[in-house]
Amino acid sequence: MTADNSAHVVPSWAAHEIGETIISPDQVSSRVRELGADITRDYADNPPLLVGVLKGAMVFMSDLIRAIELPVDVDFMAVSSYGASTKSSGVVRIVKDLDAELSNRHVLIVEDVVDTGLTLNYLRKYLGARKPLSLEVCALLFKEEIQRVEQDIRYIGFSIPADFVVGYGLDVNERYRNLGGVYKFTGEA
């Protein structure tokens, strides 16, 4: 999905490394509201524990929980497979584990982007071993055609090309997370 670049302006401090707009801020906002409504409907009788994957999913999760009209619980875990690179190393490292108990709870993993699927596959196995009632995924972005592991993702915000993107929580070396939309990154990491 591509937005018209003239619809909004990228801040001057970011413009030198930002390419085309992949998803505009308005498109992101609209889709997050839709996802929140879907989750509200699907979990009406059993509100889930939302597990945000730091740091990339923090902005998405903040907006998503406000769009869910249920008393949801939240927790966070931090994993690393990128380091300072724009390509996943394929090696997943848990940096911060959950505080919440998962057994006998519905759990919804909130991810910023699914690319190769290796990190998500690892997380599913890792969290699934804790015996939740259900374990589903809500991903803002799903990169097309680069999955190395088949994924069953219940909620997908947008399917995008395999380009490296920044904004709306996604970064390069901790920069660009605060952009309101999602943009192709044209700089060097």
C-alpha cells in the first residue's frame, strides 16, 4: 500500500534518509482503529493479555490498547535479532522477559513487523511453553515474500514490500521511531 507523498511532510531532520511513504499517518491511525474493533469483538468474553515486543511495537501497542474497548492487561518483552543492522541476524536473544503469568490466559503478541518470521516463530514456541489458553499475533506490518517460516497471523495491519522501513516505532540505530507514518529507509545503517 503506497500513500501520496504530498499528503504530509517528513520533518527536515529525517528527510535526508527517508524515501517514499509506505503508509501515511492517517492510514496507520485508521487501520489501528479497525484492528482494535476486531480484537474487541473477538475477545469480548475473555479479554487478552497483550504482549508488546519492545521497542518497535511500543507506539503501535500504545495506540492499539486505546482502540480496544475491553479491560486488557499489558506486558512487554524485549528481543533482539537485528542489533544495529538493517537485516535480521536470525539469532533471537531475550533481553527482557515478561512479568505476567501466561497459563490459562488468552495472549495476543503485538509485533511491529514480521519479516523472515524467525523471531515470531521463536516467540510463539517460547511463550507457548507457558501454557496460555490461546496464543495469537497482531502485527502492524507483514513483509511480503521473505518469510523463512510459515506464519499464521490473526491480525495484520498492512502487507508491505520487503524494503527496510522506519517510523511509527520502527527504527535504525534508535532513530525515526517518532515519525507518524511508515517510510522506506534510504540511508545507511
